[in-house]
Amino acid sequence: MVYLDHAATTPLDPRVAAAMADPDVLLAANPASNHVAGRESARIVERARAAVAALIGARSDEVIFTSGATESDNLAIQGAARYRAHRGRHLVTMRTEHKAVTDTFRALEKQGFEVTWVAPETDGRLSLDALDAALRPDTQLVSVMHVNNETGIIQDVAAIGALCRSRGILYHCDAAQSAGKLELDVEAACIDLTSVSAHKLYGPQGVGALYVADRAGVEVEPLLFGGGQEKRLRPGTLPVRLIAGFGKASALAVAERADDLAHTRGMRKRLWQGIRDLPDLVRNGDDDSYPGIVNVSAAGVEGESLMLGMEPVCVASGSACNSASGESSYVLRAMGRSDVLAQSAIRFSFGRGTSDEDIDVAIERYRWAVAHLRAIAPAA
């Protein structure tokens, strides 16, 4: 098996697994308990919180642990919209956001909020002029991701943050695909709320975090109730083992980010050079995108069949969170791709453990599968 679906879930780093198997972590108690075991568990949690904060340029007291970026997105968007509803009920986001964001905004629309859905440029990027035109006196929240999970397109989050800050509007950024992979300083970028997830950066599944800036006007209402944990924003017993793994993964990501980025750039170059000469191939992204994701469409081929034809290479046709629907990628259609091209898209994504041999196998299988499917069952 060749795993090239790192944008969905990165493999657990063995060093993270070892940190989670530390005897003190394995014996972790409830960190809210006021006995010696509870206090030691609380220290483990706070060390991890500091590491996660360093990942995005935040302070430890601004990090709230959650079950992952999906919960963090929901808490940030719903919580901020409801808290500021008395000021206005207009919200802004992009058509190319992750389902955890778009579905949350659609839920808010049903609750009486008004959402402006900004379309990207054909290259997938947000026009600041288009965002500026979408803002109104009653706009309370903008949500635009850092790195797109399907295409790897990088948005200028600092420019977006500066525009929102100048208007007194909260800016939420889904950084699940970028945290630990690209530099991100939430304070310098004027970001108020940021979602991250451990399983995107070689950490364990089931744990994430929400950054809530400690400044006037940045408040969210909780979605859950039942305890005082995490500043009462996310009650419930903290999963100490998962949090310890998240902290270790974050520390490794900060220390190895430059090497990881250089490695993924090499993998992208090798892959693209190996397939770029195929006829009627469209790259959904460019060299300025995050290098760990390469999204390509092959005219005359259906993506699901292509993905199956590539086995044992594990790739994705669009986002893993949308793959069960059978629909073509809404992200690519928003970028102006036809249904045929959107249906044919394959996302390769790689990272720390990807080898030259993995890429070479992927090149061979992709070239074969495209030629084979075009010959036997060309898509309409």
C-alpha cells in the first residue's frame, strides 16, 4: 500500500505514539481532580497547551481543546455569531470552505442569519476587493480558511485579517491544513479565532483546538454545557493521552517545519514532472499552493473509477468529508471547472514519510489508470 492521502489524515508519528505511551501519560487521571494524580495530569495538559499555542503564535491561555477542527469550526462560527447577534446577523464566508464551515453557515441561515457566499477567483484565491464589497455595517464574522483541503490553495490570511480588524469584524480561520506545515502567527495576522486538528500533523485522531484571541470583543457562546473545563467553552473530561500526543506532534511540527516543507516540495516536483505530459490534464492549483497537495483533473476519466484503478495507491477524489455523496467537487466547480473536470479530479497529498519510491509508484499507476479508462470507458 502507498498512502498518499495525508490531507485527510497523516500517519501517527512514532515519536508521538511513544509520548502517548509514557507511563505518566498512561496513568493520567482526570486533570480537574484536586489530588496528586489529577494535578500531574493537569501539568501534562498545560505543557501540551503551550506546545499547541506555539504552533500558531498564540498564548497558552488562548487555546481551548476540542475533539478536532470540525468541533472547533462549529464552536467558533456558531458561538461568535450568536454572541454578536444583537449587533448584527450578517456573516461572510467562501464557497470553497471545508464542509465543517459551509454546513455550519447553512445551519445558521436556517436560524435567521444572513450569509454572503463569496466565490473565488479562477485560481481559487479570494479577491480582497470581493471580500471588501461583501462586508456591511451589520457584518459580524468572516470565515476564510488558510489552506484549502482539496487544492492546497493558500489564502492571504494576514490581508484578510487586517481588513476585518479595520471594520471591527471577527475573523475565523480554519487552519487544519496549514497548522504545523506553514508558518502561522495568529496575532500578527489579526486572526481572532483559529481551528486546528492533531490528526493533520502526525498526531492522534480525536483531538483538536480552538484559538480564541484574548482581546476585547472576541467572545463565543458555548455549544455544550455541563462543566467548567476549558473556560466553560468546552465542558467535559479532557482526554489527557490524546492531548499529550497533540502537544508532542505540535512540538515536532515546529522543530521540523522547514525540513518537512522542503521534503514536500521535492515530492510535488517529482510527481508533477512524472504526469504533466499526459494529454488534457488540468492542474487545480499552482506552484504557490501548499506543496503537500496536488490536485489534477484528467478529461475523459471519472474520478472514482480512476481512484480505484490506482490501487494500492491511496489517493482521494475530492475531500474525504464529501466523498460519500458521489457529487463532483463543489470546490472545483466554484473555481469554474466543468462537472466533467470536477468529477475527474484526484487529490494526491503527501508529507513527512512519503518517499521517492512512493511517488514513482503513484506516477506509474496514475498514468496506467488514465490511459486504461480513456480506452475502455471514456467519460462523457
